[in-house]
Amino acid sequence: MIYKEYGKTKKLVSAIGFGGMRFEKENGRYNIDKCVELLAEANKLGINYFDTAPGYNDDQGEYIFGEAFKNMTKEFYVSTKSIAKSGLELRKDLERSLRRMNVDKINFFHIWCVLNMDDYKSRIVKNGAYEAALKAKEEGLIEHIVISTHCHGDEIASIIEDNLFDGITIGYNILNFPYRKNGLKAAYESGWGVATMNPLDGGIIPLNANYFEFIKSDNDKSVVETALRFNLSHKEITTVLVGFSNLEQLYENVRYCNEIRTIDESRLQAIEKKLSKTLNELCTGCRYCEKCPQGVEIPKLMIAYNQKMLKGLEQGLVCLRLDWGLSTENASLCTGCGVCENKCTQHLPIIERLKDIQNWVNN
Ligand code: SF4
Ligand code: SF4
């Protein structure tokens, strides 16, 4: 395993981190023993950055991590998050995370899912979340306060100017890098550690491997290898979070990591030329928007919309009907309340897309 310094903290963190969002279910339930085994095996292979959050895996993620931590044989760092705006709420979240994972402190505690600059400002106000995190740090309950954000590159650069955090977690990959690379550069130059999430764009790359063939380098076995190699080869990125579902994926990804070959600048420029703005406007399937009060199956409909954007209307309908068993009528339940758009990590115009989906059959 390759280790890199997490910015000014000087902590040596594995180049691949365990993203705890994608454990597999069996017959509709998580097999806790299997999830724990996967985490333990990752630690044996040298992964030492373990990232989870309240709500992950039907809110069982932190318990599963806590079980695995009991028997880990190598040193490890715990990363979790709070989406709270108020100091009181953050404190409650932190204490719950400590309890669930049965640890004395969180090594990397995230002010989580900052969507835009207004949201950022709301976390750092007096008596707000950031202040509570600082107090918890003084008490030894948090080691490093970090931030996770879905902002664009310029906004990220402006957050970094405030210099309130030790590190940042951002969605960064071979498809969206033109939109975030100035933020990444600013973080590195300011001595912040950087974790990247969604290296495979939430599964969009492997699910549409033929479409993305143009990103594949000659010596790579698959577009997945190229995509991971892209993130791993950045000096600015400390750890690439991969959402492992099974041992096979774990072994494969650790192998890529042990053989890091960089992608040269001219190749990146060629890829950047081929990327259209469309690719930064895809739903990543993160499911932050999923609890629609009207019962609209938002993430599923947005994934079908991805297919329309990438391959045309017919494929959008195939995805909607065959992959998800839905009809366009589900989109018509939307009342336009806007709750989902305020939560969307990609800032997608969900309401407008739902209106479009309602008309698919009529086109
Ligand atoms: S805008 Fe529509 S889809 Fe979004 S939460 Fe409101 S009703 Fe549901
Ligand atoms: S619509 Fe937005 S919030 Fe919902 S799953 Fe897609 S990217 Fe995530």
C-alpha cells in the first residue's frame, strides 16, 4: 500500500480509503458479518482511512464500522460526518457517532455535505456547527475538523482561503475534473489533506463502459482502471475513497493502487476536450434526495435521465421500465415543492427533469 501525508497533519494515510456507502445487501438485508470481514480485510491489506456517516447503509454504517474496529490489527483512522448547522445538533451527532462506533475520538470529523456558499456560511456562524466542532476538538473528541463539499472549484477555493479546516473531501473524477481542479489545487497549495469521493462517478463509468471507452489508456484493462489511476496519480489527492461492496472489488482496487502509473498531461488535455458539460450534469446516484413527500422515486428517475442524456430517449425509457420497473407516471406525482433540489449534491434541476420525463411517452 502507498501512503501519503494528509496535508499539514502529517498523518500517513493510505492512497485508497474505504468509503462505507456501498455495502451489498443479501435478500434485502445487510449481512453484518460479511461487511465486517470486508472492512477487516481492507485493514489487513493496508487501508487505514475508514469513512462512514450517519444514514449510510440504512443508518447501519457506523455500527458496522464499530464492529470491525474492535478487531482491526493495524492502525486505522476513523472518518465520519455531521450535516448539522447548529452547534447543539452537531454535538448530538458527534456523541452518537462515538457511541455507535465505540471509539474515544473521531480522527477526521466532517462538516458534511456543504452544497453552496450560503450553506457554508450557515455552518460557521456563532454557536454554529463549526464552533461546536472546535470545542469538541479542544476536549479531544475530534482530532481534525474537515469539510466535505459538492461546491464548484471556485467556491472551494474561496472556502480554502478562510483556512478553517485541516482537509477537504470532494467529488472528483476523470469526468468532472475540469469543474473542480482549481479547488483541488488551492487545497494542496494551502497544505490541506484531500480525500476524493466518487472516483467512478457513482458507478456511472462502469455502467456505461462502452460510452466512456474514450477515456481508457492503452495499457489499462478497463475504463475503471483508468478512472482510478486518474485519481490515484494526482499528487494533490491524499486518499481516494472507494465504496467497496465485496472482496473481489477490494483486491482489484488495491492492485491498481500498488501499481500507480500516472496519466500524462497531454492525454488529460485530450480527454478534457472530449468531455462535454453534460458529463458534469449527471446524477451520481448518491440518494441524498430520496425521501420525496409525494413518493417520487427521484434517484431512480434521475439515473434513467442519465441514460437519456448519454444514449438517447429510448435507453432512458428502457432504464426506467426494465431496470426500475417504473412508468413515467411516477414523475407526475411531483408537486414542485423543491425539497429535493435543495438537497441535490450535483445541483441538478430535478423538477425540470421530472417534467421532461412525464413527456417521454408522448415524444
Ligand atoms: S420537488 Fe417534486 S420530486 Fe422533489 S421533493 Fe418535491 S414533490 Fe418530490
Ligand atoms: S438527483 Fe442529486 S441528490 Fe438525488 S441521487 Fe442524483 S445526484 Fe444525488
